[in-house]
Amino acid sequence: MAFVFFLILCFVVGTDIAFSCQNADDFVGASSPGDIIIGGLFAVHSEMLHPEEDPIKPVIQNCAGFEIQVFLQTLAMIHAIETINNSTLLSGVTLGYEIYDTCAEVTKAMASALRFLPKFNSSEDAVEFKCNYSDYIPRVKAVIGASYSEVSMAVSRLLALQLIPQVSPASSADILSDKIRFPSFFRTIPSDFHQTRAMTRLICESGWNWIGVIATDDDNGRFALESFGVQAMANNVCIAFKEMLPAYLSDSTFHTKVDHAIEKIVKEARVNVIVVFMRQFHVLKLFKKAIERNVNKIWIASDNWSTAVKISTIPNIRHLGTVVGFGFKSGHISSFREFLRNLHEKPNENNKFLHEYIMLLSVCAHLDYHDFQRCIANQSQDNLLENDGSEPQIWRDDFLNANVEPGFIHSTILAVYAIAHAIKGLCNDRDCKDPSAFTPWELLEELKKVVVIDDDKEVKFDSNGDMSTSYDVLLWKEIDGHMEITTMAEYDSEKGGFIFEDEEKKKDFLALKKVQSTCSQHCRPGQMKKVTGSPHTCCYECVYCPENHYSNQTDMDYCYRCNNKTYWAPINSTTCYRKTVYFLAWTDWFAIFLLLLSAFGVVLVLSVCVIFTKNLATPVVKASGGLTVCYIILFSHFLIFLSTVFFIDVPTEFKCKTRQALFGISFTLCISCILIKSLKILLAFSFDPKLQSFLKCMYKPIPTVVTCTGIQVIICTFWLIFRTPFVNQNFSIPRSIILECHEGSIVAFGIMLGYIATLAFICFIFAFKGRKLPENYNEAKFITFGMLIYFIAWIVFIPVYATTFGKYLPAVEIIVVLISNYGILCCTFLPKCYIIIYKQETNTKSAFLKMVYSYSSKSAGSVAVSQVSLDSKSSSLQATVTDSCKTENDSVNGNCHFQVPGQPLTKGKVFPKNAAKIVVRKRLCSI
């Protein structure tokens, strides 16, 4: 190794006449005559030497850094032209070539391009200035190249002056697709747009979003970085850092910036994926420094260096990490490999590149594979003077085959064949042996239409001058101690997806996901990203989704909101759950209990009905108003018990409309009948003439019942027509939906209940007036108790109903209905049933008359005394009652005169001894 470095130091950059540019012909790297000349521009050397003298003079300098891969591309062009000349494709027309070395410099490339522009067979290498180049025939008809986009941009603008077609096998900058700025440029590869999209797709599918980018500070690097930045932003991939390295190795800041880039990579520990858009010699320098610093990352290689054998054979390259690259899809190049094996038999007089390679073989022949490659790459043209003319001891054609980059070789051959097919299209009706048979711009138009068969597929240029071929996804894999560049997948640029040949290669692809390269941890489902103070959207915190929100994917920017009406979600949820629908179901224990109470009430109503029907002729039943009134009241109670059924189970429009109306009308009918009974009892046992007169006017049983009930019917009808109850979904309880009947109008509901309460209050007043009736027949007292129970129940109901919500809200009203209904039913009928069943001795006509007689006697006597009594405190007053009845009829009617001492004669009532019997008969008849 020491000897190798000694050799490298010995070959110091110098100036040599043998390789200097003395005249224009010395400038040509390789040439061959032909009827139609095709130019070639290739960066066979990686850099141009710069003089140290001052001032700098406009002298074209020699180059250094022999690039084996680009040299092979020149051989591919030569091989393709020779193959075409030996075929029948052009029918006797031969192709020639002039290939120039650009040394990866725009200046050198422009100087070379100027050689293409002079007029054909002109004795002077001067470009004629013309306003119209339509009939101008330059030295070449088309140009293959250049190797780098920056060079192609400059050359294309120069060639566009005469619309000389330029077909590049390697320049991929997206800007070159602009046919306004580069009208004569074509390429046999896809643009960087497809490459950067493929890279972004790889990054996304591997779960990376925090990456670094290193590019050369030239047009190719900047445009590639810009295209990648757009694709990355569209796919939520963040670029942690961007490092730009000088385009030329001779730049004094190159090594400093390489060191700075390595420091940046080491510092950004969370960045484990680096995208590299650089030339091969830049990557060599970068990787050597990275290996020294033990950097281990995933490197995504652009098409410039993804297949570079000289990089994959760097010592300890495996310590650098994993290299995944994108290379141009290659075709069959077996004939070219055969060409390389026979290359040593080819003459090299007109091929300075081949001559230089032979000289390099002589200088470096004693070295092993890797040192041999380094030796070749580190020689300058000036260093080779001492070995000029030496023949290599060993040809080493295996070295050339090992350094073949199939994608670039294939695209170079394809470029030659595209031009050849275009020439064929023009030469069908022309004699193309004559150089003036067609002009470059005519070839340009034919090239736009050309179709080439490649691997049994038709390929052609699109409207942008690009051939949209696919990419090979390459994986640098260590096999038997050597780094091999293997094809892992194919990227279909049209469909935007990866295609795998077998499961083993797919496993290699999926294994990339094991490496994490994210600014933040992935947010799990149930979480969302919360932006932090970082300017990058990929740097965030993961926070739980709030209640009633969910996320079902990783790294979601926000949580989806559940439909709050029908769904809910807890904190940190991955899905929404349907809210539980609640209502007072038949199976609910409380509903069953209430139904049993209602059923018992129905049984009680039927039992009372049976008892009264069997004892129809008894005084108790007759005194209750007769069977008709009892049946109406009992039927009302039955309907009230029945109405509770409509409060249970799933609410429907029918149930909501029916339950309140049925209860309201039934209860009104019941109260109306009881009101008539109260009036009748009060009328039967009232001894006040004024009250009797009023009660007689009020006592109209049928009209009263119909009117009172009819008013309620009207109220309910208006309610159902204008503000009808409806089924409502109550969402006030989280995670639940309460199905309930909305009353439609609380005012209408209140009017209905208020009307019933008004009737009940009137009934209560009348019953209260007659509360001191005979002990064994005190129905008014029990009606009073029943109305009190009703008032207490409904007064309590109002605040409870207003403050209760949930599925048991209907149960509150059912309870109140049952309490009030049971209270009135029991107070109205149970005492009578008790007398009918257990006090049968009092349920006879004689017992009944005796009880009424006794009550009437007491009542009549108390009335007489009350009318003549004086103040109890005046003990000195004495009253003399003089019976001045005129006739027996007057006496019977109770007409008499009372005279009190000191007072005028008073006309009033007198109750004879048989008055009690007369009252009994009259009251009994009224009852």
C-alpha cells in the first residue's frame, strides 16, 4: 500500500505537450469517418486541471481522474455505431463519430460543441453567422451526450442555434424537458421528476419522514434537490438538513464542506436516511470520510452513482450502512460485453481514450483490483508521458466488464439506435451518402416520431423528448465478503409502484422498515399529531384524541369527529361507538312493576263492576247514582289504566299522540261524573233553601258531563292539530340516546292538566260541603279524600317531572296517573264494596231509611234552632213561640209565625213532629 501511495505522489500534476491541445484535431478524443457524422460528449475525466499561473490565460487545460464507467459509455457508442454499420439498417449508409471529453466542465464541453457547428467539409473550424440556418449543413447531424445535466443545458442552448438534435443517455434534470428552452434536446432516460417521485415513494413505504439531503452545487444537483423537495413536501416527508458540496474537486472549500456535511450527519442522530444527488467522485470523497467517522446510515443513491463499482468496492464500505439506489432499466448488453472481451484487438490510433486506458494498464498493472482502480482514477493525462507507448502486460478485460453500468450502457446504445432509425426514416427517398441530403432540423423532426424496438417493446420519445422507461431499485448487498449491486425491485414510473420478482427480494425491501428515521415517534391510532415549536411538520408531539373524536391510522394530523347525535368515543379512541338507545322497555323491571299495578287496577275495576252488577237492587248501588253512572266512571278508570301502556316501549308517533289525549279525556270524564254525584249528594242533604235553589239550577247530569268532557276533547284536538306530540331523540346524556315523546307544546299539556285540576277542585269543594253526611253513607267525604290524593300527586308531579330526565321520565307520569287513579277509584268504590260484601245488614232499605231518618231529624232540628237562637250570652231574653198556623196545609208545609218578646212578629218555618218523616221521604226520593 505504501508503494501505491508513493506512486500517486510521484504522478504529480504537470504539463505535457503530448496531451496538450495544440490544434483542433488534438481536441478529438475518438473519431471514425462515415457518410453521416454523429458527435459525442462524455466526461471521460472527472476534472479539468487549472493552472496556478497568474494571470490566468484562456488555454484549454488537460484533465485528470479517468472515469472507467464513462469510458465504457464511449465504447458503447462506438460499438452501437459499428453494429449498425455492419447491419442492413441504413442500407449502405455508414455512420461516423467524433467523441469529445468534457472533463465534467461546461467550459470544456462548450469548446467541444463548437467543433460540431462549422460547415461540413469546411477547411476552417469557423462557425458561420447566418440569420437562417435552414439550409446549413454542419459537421455533425446529431450529438450523443452529455454525461451531466449542467453540461447538457449549456451545450443544448448552443446546438439549438442550428437545431442539431442532442440525445443524452445520462442527463436527467427535470428542466431539460422544457422544449421552449431546450427545443433540440432528447434523452433515453426518464427525467428526475420520476426518480425523485420513486425515492419519495420508497421513503414513504419504509415509514421514514425525517431525512437529510446532500447534493452537488451545480445545475443538476440544485434541480434534483428542488424536484425532490416538492415531492417530499407533497408526501409529508421533511428534510432535516441540506448540504451542498462544490461541483469541482479543485474547489479550495471542497474538503471543508465535506467535513461539515459529515458533522451534520453525525449531529442529527435521528436522521438515519440520507439522499445523495452527487457525481461519483464526490461520493467517493464523502464516503471515505464517513467510514473514518463510523457513520452508519441508509444511503439513497441517485442514478449518477447507484451502479458505481468503484464506490461499492471501497474498503470497509459495509460499515457505512445500507445503500439503496435507483438505476436506469437495463436491456440486453451481452453483445457489448463480447465487444469488451475483444477490445484489445481493436486499433487505438483514432481513440485517445482507449490509448490512455492502455497506458493506465501499464502503470497500474501490478496492483490488485481495488488499488488498480484507485490508481487509474488518480492519474492525470500529464502523468502518463513516461509510460507512453508501453504495452500492458495483462489486458484485464474482466476489469472492464466488472465496471459496466448496464443502465448507462443500455441508454447510450438506445440513443444511437434512435438517431439511426430517424436517419433511416429520412433516407428512404434520399441519397444519404450525400451529407447535404438532409439538415439537422429535419432529423430533429423525424426523431420526434421515431419508434425503437427495445427488448421486444416499442419505445419512443414523448412530447417532452423523454423516454419514460422504468427504474431498477438496487440494493448493495454483501455476498461472500464482497459488496454486490443487486436488483431488488423495479419501479414502474407510469403506475408509480414497485414490482418484485420474488418473495426474497420483497423481504429485502420490507427489511428497510426496521430502520427508524423520524423526527418524532409515530402516533398510534387513537392519537394525533400536535405541532411543536419546530418549523418542520414532521416534528410533533403525540396527544390523545379528545372525547367524541377518534383516529384509525398512524400519524394522523387530526382526529375525526364522531357524529355526536348517534355515536360517541372515549379519549384515545380508534373508532366511534354507536350510542345506546334507551327507553322504558317492556322488559325493564320498573316497567313490569308499573304494568302489574295497571293490570291490578284493571282487575279491580272489573271486580267492582261485577260486584255492582250483582247487587244492582241494593240501596248502596242505587245511592251511587245507578249502574249507568257507575259503569261510565269505571270505564273511565279502565281507560286511564290502559293509557299507561302507551308510556312503555319504543315511542312512536301514534303512542305519543294517544297517551296524553286518552288519559286527559278519560280522567275528565271520570271527574265530570264524580262532580255530578257530588252535586246530587249535596242537593239531597242540603237544608239551605238558597243553596238548594242554586244546586237545582246546576244539576244537569248529561249536559254537564258532555260539556265538561267536550271541552277537554276540544283542547286535545287543537293540541294534536297545531302542536302535536312527536318522537324525540334526547342527546343530553353522554353516550346515550333517550327515545322519548316530546309533548309538542308544554302550554297545551299544562292547559289539559289545568282543566282537569279545575274540575277536580270544583268537585272537591262540592264534596267538602257534604262531608258531614250520614256515617254509613258518607260518599262525599271519600270523594274529598280522592280529590286530595289527586292534588297531592299532581302537585308533587310538577317539580319531579321538570327535574327528571332519562328513560324513566315516562315512569314518573305513569306513577302519578296510577296514584291519582287508584286514589279516586278506591275512595269512590271500595267503601261501597266493603258495605256490600261485609256490612250486608246495613245494605237494606229499612237500615238505609233509618240512617237517613236519624240524620234528617238532627239536621232539621238544628236548622230550626239556628233560626230562633239568640245570643247565648244574653241569658235574660225569653222567647215565646206562638203557634199561629192557619190551616193544616200550612202546618204541613211548615208555615208559621214566631214572636219574640220585644220584637215584631216574625214569619218563619216550623217543623212539626212528623217533619222528619217527610224529609226522609223527600231526600230518599231525590237520591
